[in-house]
Amino acid sequence: MICETEQVIICSGLQDSLAIIMPVLRSDHSLLAVEEPGHFIPRSVFQNHSFAITPVPVCTDGLDLKALWSSKSTVVYVTPSHQFPLGHIMPVANRLKLIDWAESVGGVIIEDDYDSELRYQGSPIPALQGLHPEANIVYIGTFSKVLSPALRVSYMVLPKRMLDRYRNLFNESASSASLLEQRVLAKFMVRGHWERHLRKMRTVYKKKHEVLVQAVNRHFGDQAVIIGQGAGLHVVLELLNSVFSEEELIKQALAKNIRLFPLSKTYISHTESDTRQKLIMLGFGGINTTKIDHGIQLLHQIWYK
Ligand SMILES: Cc1ncc(COP(=O)(O)O)c(C=O)c1O
């Protein structure tokens, strides 16, 4: 990231960040592209601010750039470091093409870098904002993944070109993030605890991730494919030869006390009978490492009995 402190806005989570940007963008833009599948909270914020949203498919290189061009949108919301929910990473070449798109159409990129601190394989890829600090890129980060989602502290880096409009609209607004917690967090960083905590959590989650991947390979073998591994706090499991629908899979897991998030919620378009029905999201952030293997074994037993 390359920015000045005046560009950094502290917010109380993704929804808050987006709600602040919407009026800043609304006078020049009305069509907004979102990833399909993608996070559902942003979509609802965009719609509440009267943006027309177009779902743009995601491929293994992240957002499909050709489809973005044909969407005619001039704002795009993306998760290039670890696409939510599928976990794909957008290569640098595509990042540069995405920035070219924004420059060519006078567009704005909303870059949600929600779990970029948690990368377990390969070298880090620069954020879009870092690749072109002068471009129209709104960068959004959060403390929810590495510290706690209960804290409700996030941040956003606005492009310099947007600052005047932001100030005109929000000069009289108060911060929605608790000042007390901001002060504590600042001290936590100044005293070096943040760096240490980050390194520690990276090791903790890397271990959980490894245990989860090994457990899936051990119990599911060639009955499932893991999608989006190597980063973050979740992976997606594609179940091969499964006879159940997503709803049934989740219901059966719940009966054994395993709560699973319905991945279908991340799609705008609806369909009953494709591989989407066989995709299951496995979050491992909050689970004790020692319980992961048993949980996966249990899932295999109930789905392939
Ligand atoms: C795609 C995505 N972005 C951002 C966040 C973080 O949101 P917040 O900062 O509101 O906790 C999440 C949390 O799960 C997420 O899935």
C-alpha cells in the first residue's frame, strides 16, 4: 500500500465502509459490478443506495474481466487476494488489466482485502492499490480476521482524487468506530504487539489449515475436491458423487452439531441442479485444532453413509 494518513478512514466494518463510499460515488455512477459468487453484505448495501448491480462470474483467475467490460458497470467490488467465497487469487497481470479497465472507463475499483494477512503458500501479491496508488481504487481492510470480528474496527484508504468529495459529505460526521478501542489498538501497534500477534495467528491458522486439508484428503479421498486452499479462514469443498442437495447436506451436518454456511447465499442467480449444489464452505478459524479431524470424519460418515 502506498498512501498518506489523510487517505485512511477508520470504520466499523465492511458494511460501514461501503455505506460511506456509496454517497461519494453516487453522483457519477449508477451501475456496479459484483463477483458471482460473492459476499452478500456488499450487494445489499449497494442496492440500498440505489445502485443497479450486475453479477460478474468468477474464474480461477478471479473476476472475469471480459464479462466486466461487457457489463457496462463503472464501479466494481472485488476480493482479488482471496476471492470470497471461492478463494481464487487474481494474478498480477489481471490486476493490471483491471486497473486499466478502471482508468479507461473512468471507473472505480472497490478492493476488499479482508484476509490478505493470512496467506500460507507462495509470496504475497501486491494489493491493487499498491500497484497503482494514483488510480481510482478504494482499498478496504479489516481487523475482523486476525484480531476479532466482535471488535468492529476496519479501515479504508480512499484515492486522493476522492478526498474532497468525501470531506464535503462527511465533514460533520462522527466516527462510527469506538474511539476507546481505536486508542487501544493504536497502542497495541505502537508497542509492537500487532506484529507479534499477526505472526502468531498466521502460524496458528496455517496449522489449522494444514490439519483441515489433511483431514479432508484422509476421509474424503477422491470423493471431494478442495477449492481455494492456501489462505484465509475457510475453504470450499466440492463433493463429487453426492446425492444430497446443499440444504440436505447442511441439515444433516447440523443434526451432528456441525454448523455450515450455505454457499448458495453468495450467488445472485438461482439454479437447482448444477455443481453449485455440491459446494460446501468449511470455516476453520474458530475450531480447536484437535477437533478438526473428527469433524471432517463425521461429515464424511453422514454424507457418504
Ligand atoms: C469478503 C469479506 N470481506 C470483509 C469481511 C470483514 O467484514 P467486517 O470488517 O465487517 O467484519 C468479511 C468477513 O467475513 C468477508 O467475508
